[in-house]
Amino acid sequence: MGYADELFDLTDRVVLITGGSRGLGREMAFAAAHCGADVIIASRNLESCQTTADEIVEATGRAALAHQVHVGRWDELDGLVDAAYARFGKVDVLVNNAGMSPLYESLGSVPEKLFDAVVNLNFKGPFRLSALVGERMVADGGGSIINISSSGSLRPDSYMLPYAAAKAGLNTLTEGFAKAFGPTVRVNTLMAGPFLTDISKAWGEDTSNAFRSLPLQRAGEPREIVGAALFLMSDASSFTTGSILRADGGFA
């Protein structure tokens, strides 16, 4: 191994990624496997999870488990954790990546059902999953939890307020869990800016043009999340916890 290979080595570690079948989650899952990890791909669409898992096995030779779960449903998360530990016996890295930000016509038109769904998936689910996995990580001697947040949590726009508020809560959970599970378990936020995932297909021209004001003057490609994610997954970030790492093109 070269120096960098050793620094970011994840050999024989187990990485659980929610929303891992597409977008940023898929990129992070492949990256973890390429660095030696076995992975658990979890999302609501089992077929999509299985396809991604099969592709990871073929491309990297690592083991991959597909699991269907709705992260916004509290009572489904115990099953996900139990399945992960039944297959691999441990979870070394948890990536709370699943999220959504539905569009709405106006703030006054936001229905309670939509609001609750956004908060459940982006905030309540990660709380429950972090609690379940984090306590087991402490008992096992360590681990890393990564919460995928959004630059909107710091500078929200009117079209994303429920999502932005939920992600702001996720930032707070990061600091609290870091204190609760330290010193052996590290908990960090990876704050993503605009990336060209499936969600970006719904962006209007005004939104796309706004990215030209960023220092990098563009939105990110999904593969550009990998470096930051591997840093937080691996021992390269051994003295980093309770932090917010921005991967946002200089969003301000």
C-alpha cells in the first residue's frame, strides 16, 4: 500500500448507507467498497438496492447487502440494524444519507403530511438510526457516523424551509451524538451543496444560473463527494468529531 491507500483504507470494515442506491449515496457506497469495505445499501426501493449491491460486488469483489427500509418510519429501523448485524456482525460506519425536499407552491400551501414526511426522513430517522447503531458501536469499541446535511441548513431559501429546518436539526444531532458516543465513536456532518443528482433534474433555469455565483461557478458532480466522505469514514479523520465538513463549491 502507498501512504494514501493506507490512510484511507477501509479493509474489512462494514459501511451502512441509507439512500445508497442512487445519487451521492451510490457514489459513497462504491467508494467505500473500492477502499475495502463491505457495504449495506438501504432505501425504499429493494430492486434498486439489489442492483447497486450486485454492481458493487462485481466491480470490487466486496460483499454487499441490499435492504428495503423507509428511514422515515421509526419502527422499520430496528429491522435494518438487525439485518446488518446478522449478516456482518458489526457496523463500522453509518452514513445517514437518505433525504428528500419536495417542491411546493407556497409556504401557506404546505400540508402537514408533507411537512411530517420531510422531518421524519431527514431528521427523525437519522436520530433513531444513529442511536441504535451508535450504542452498538460504543459497545464494539468504536466507529464513525456521518450525517449528510445541506448548505440550505445554514442559508435556507423559501422553497425548501421544512427540509432546511430538518437538516439544521441534523447538524445539531451531530454535535450531541459526538458528545454522547465519544471518545470511541466519531460523529460528523458532511454538508453537501448543489450536486447534479436526479433531484437536480427538477431545478429551474433560475436555480441553475444561481450556481454561477459560487466560487467554483457550478454545481458538483456526484463523484466529487467521495473525497470528503472517505476522509470521514476512515482513520484519516481520527481527530475529527462533532464537525461540519462542507462540500458545496463555496456556497455562501
